[in-house]
Amino acid sequence: MIHKIFLRICIALCTAFANSATHADASSLGFGVSKLTYREPSLDVTHEAWLPTLQGQWTPDDWQVGDWPISLVGQIAKGDADYKGTGTMDHQPMSLYQLQIQSAHAEWVDGYQITPGLGYRQLYNDARGLTSTGAQGYRRTSEYWYASLGIEQSLSDDWRWMGQLYYLLAGKQTTRLGDVSGDVGKLGTVENAQHRGYGFQLGFCKVLDSFDVCPSFEMWRVADSDTRSQRVNGQTYLLTEPMNTTKTFQVLVHYPFKD
């Protein structure tokens, strides 16, 4: 349900981009690819994926709260992942949705643009089926609500660098164990709360003709979740989402909408 709402927002953003040429350098549409690696070190589990990516930013002139301009930044990345852990499994559907509300300020620090924001991030993985060793997989959804602080500096007319820090405000891991058979499947859908995590992103952009070419690297690290205790057929299961990291290398080509 959430990804459908997110998709509608991005469609609305893309429609708005077509009519936002009056906002100099404020709105853009980008296409590219993301190389995502998700790891759970304690279980020696890895998911790797190449995901085609669409990203857009929209900053209408009349979107302002007091002296705070408001921007929406949305991203959709969707493709297949390869799993390695209890056996291997290729071509697992994976999607990443992100939406941020940001407010850029160029007057706070001379020579820099400082951008506080709030964001939502959803990573979905469909691992239903059997691995190479016969282990059964299931669907998982990771959701993060976070605060962000960005910084950007122009190095020349054609080059600029940027970075962001992320702080996890709340996280939720939804694991659909009902996708597997046996007693484990009777645990149904399990939700674990995540309270500790952080991330960062570093990148730069180069202006080429009418486009911005922007490679970047992003990392998230989220600590162990809380532990849920459930009993099935007289056996107690302690269910925890282990510490995990997500690293994403991304290359996007943006078209800025100008006057």
C-alpha cells in the first residue's frame, strides 16, 4: 500500500516538473542506476542488486513556511537481487522507495548550502521460494523514518560536492514468516521496532551541457532491533532483526528545469 502511495506522489512530481520551468535550478528529474549491497554480518547474509533508478526534486516558489523554502525529493529504484546466506538464490524482486522534505538555506554559512530535512525510506525484498540448499524464503520490508542534514558547496561553475548525514528516528522491520511452511510459518507476520541507526551520503556533480552527472555513495547502519517472543506448539521463538548495513553506489544523470 505504501509503495503505491509513494508511486502516485512521484507521478505527481513528474507531472509538476513539466510545468516548473520558472524555478531556476530548483527542480530536476534524474535517471540512472544504483548498486545496492545489504548485509547482516552476524548471519553472513548478503543481498546484492543493480536497480534502475528514477529521482526527482520539486521546489515551487510558493512552497514556504515563514523563511523556510520547502522541497520534495523522491526516488524509486526497482529490480532484482541475488541472495547469499543459507544457500543462494538469484533474481529476488527488490525495491527501494525514498521521500524527503527538505529546506535549503544558502545564507546560514557563507559559501555553503545547508539543508535540514525529514525522510522516509522503504526497502522491500521478496525472497519467496527455495534457495540452493532447500531453505525457504519470505518477504521482508524495512522502513526508516529519519532526520537529515545536508551540505553542498560549489567548487567551480561546473563542479560541486554534497553530503548528507542521517539519524534514525524510528524503524520497523516487517517479516512475513507466513510465507514458509511448518511451525515457523505459524508465527505469521512479525514486526520488530528499530531504535538506533545512522547513515551518510557523499557525492559530487559535474555539469555537462544541459545535464548534471552525479555519482554518490550512501551507507546505512542500523543496530539490533527489539526482541519479540512468541510460542507455537509449545516452543518459544525469540525474534530479532540483527544489525545490518546497506551500502549503495549510485550514478544519476539529472536534467535541471531552468528559466
